[in-house]
Amino acid sequence: MGEAWVTGVGLVTALGSNRETTWHRLTAGESGVGPLTLFDTRGFRTRIAAQVDDAALALPPLAPSQQRSASRASRFALAAAAEALADAGLAGSPLVREAALVLSGGAAGLYEAEDYVRRRLLHGPRIRALREFLEVPQDAPTDRVAEVLGLAGPRLTVTTACSSSTISVGLAAEMVREGEVTVAVAGGSDALCRLTYAGFNSLRATDPEPCKPFDRRRRGLNIGEGAAILVIEDATHARQRGVRPYAVIRGLGMTNDAFHMTQPEPTGAAWERTIRAALADAAVTAEAIDYVNAHGTATEQNDSAECAAYRRVFGERLAAIPVSSVKGALGHCLCAAGAIEAAVTVLAVARGVVPPTVGFGEADPDCPIDPVPGSGRPTAVRCALSCSFAFGGNSAAMVVGAVA
């Protein structure tokens, strides 16, 4: 079995439309959460979000029809994928045509469809153009990336709520390790829309102010949007190309806690199973983990259950492990969250800096962790864990390691 190296990273977030801007601002402790301007938020519990600046996207060339019909979610995915392929030195390479494409499926083109309905209600049946509905299917961003960038290899869209894109990256890495493909393009994209914004507001899971992961004052999450794409490549092939990798994807764990549609299992036992499955798949022990990129939504129940899981896995050593959540800076990007956090974890391993938990200020006895307050912290990370714990009990954890 080969190794699955990460040789390219592309990021689109509320902090920046590319990898380096996002990383610089994230490690500086900045937040991308602010007033939501995409649609009218009157009547909602919260009126803020981590919104991407559409105008700053660096998109690959699009045909006029593609420009008219591509949703915001597809545009995020295209920008991140183009950046990742260029970063890996594969832009325009014949290898791209045979590469696997594994992305998450989230809101896709729902915002555009909602906007059509809004205009139809305002202006009546003379509003007839239906291109806004072309990208409603959850696999639409996957299909758009394949179409524009010429990926004709195996194609898969994963939809397991907020663990979707963690699983996408993990499955792509498995395809590379097993020799099914030499190169895989993997990650996820998700965009804000009224449906998801209203849904989380109705659950009272949102904070009207910028969220505070793991803080005793936490009141809920902030919705975000964006994309992350990783180029995952067979190590032998990457060596032959003379590529310098960021990190290696060592293993993936997936479980379902069979507990509740939205609430986490409170003792941490369910998420402990997920983490231990990832460690077993990676053939490493808990003692090998130097950093944890947490799910860290800033909801009262999630954060305490997550920390309970970490206590069960790491025991007394937990206090010595940096455990941070990037959702205070980037918002909860739903089906793209796992890939964004995997990308950040890969960069933390490669660059020896762990990102902070933006918004953290007051410790909570139920969360006895080191949340890396303030700004990024220089830390030698040989092996890291990235965790995603989703609605419906769909949980995933990924082990990312330094390349020997």
C-alpha cells in the first residue's frame, strides 16, 4: 500500500479568496465573521455570518453559459480547485484528466434557486429564466469542477452533513493508497442560503454575536461558507515529479452514534469510537498526536461532548495537546467545514504553526483543553487529528502526518 501525499492546497474562506491570505489572517487571530449582506436577515435570531467576498475569486476561464449558470458554491469550488492544481504543479497536466474527483455535497445552488423564487413572487410569471435551478442538485459543484477543469476520472459526491468533506478527503486518500488512481482532487464547497441560515436559527443554535468555541460564555455557532480542495497524490509518483509535499493523509475513521438527529451523545463515548477508528486506520497511537483541529462549533452541548471524547482518548495528556477550533474565525462552513479544517491541519503540519481558537476568552471546566487563544502558536506537529462531528450522528476523524 502506498502513501497519500498532499501536494496542493486551495482555500476560499471569509478571511480570503486563496490559501495564503486565509492562512496569514487565520494565524494572526483575525475573524471573518461580520454582517451578512447576501440576503435579508430581518427576523432572524442572528444577522451575522462568515461570508465570502465573491468579487475576489480567482476563477479559471469559463464559457459564457458557465458564467451565467455557475452557483456561488460551484465558483468557490472552482477557485479552490484551480489554486490547488496550480500549487501541485498539475494545472494543464494530462494527469488531471485521469484524476479522481471526490467532493462534498451541500447547499449547492439553493441560494440561486431561492433568489429566483423571490423574484418570481415579486414580479410574477414574466420571470421565466430557469438557469438558477440547474445547480440545485448536491453534486452540481462536483460536476462543474469536472466540466471546467477536465477531470474525467472516477467521480464521487459525499453528503453526510458537516462531516461530508472530511470523508471526501479520506476516501480520496484511500483510493490513492490502494492504487486505484495516482492523483485525486478532493474536498468540499458550501454556500450560504436562506434555508440553512433559517434552519440553524430556528434550532436556536446560532449566536447573535461572534461565536466563542470552548468558552464558558458560548451561545452557539456562526454560519460560514467557502471551499477547500486538496490534491492528493501517490508518494512514489510525487517523488518522481520532484514535488515537495505538505503532509501525508494517514487514516480516516467513520462512525454513526445512532443517538439523535441533532444532539451529540453527551458522554463522548460515540466520538471516542470515531477517533479510535481513525487512529487504528492510521496505525498510530493516541500518544503520537501533537495537535487536534477540533469540530468546535461553540454550541454548549457539542463542545462539552467533544471535550469529553478527547478526555476519554488522551487522558491526562489532553492538557498538553493544543486543541483549537477555526470556526471562530471562519464560521461553521457546513459541508465544506471538514475539508477547510483538513486543509488548515495540513498547513499546520507543514509549517509548524497551529491556528488559534478565535473568540476564546474564558475557560470552561467542562472543556479542560488548551484552545490556543490569541494567535497561531509555533508547534512541531508530526501527527495531527482533524475531527468532524455532524448532524444525524455522522462522524469522521482524519489523521494527518508529516512526511518522513
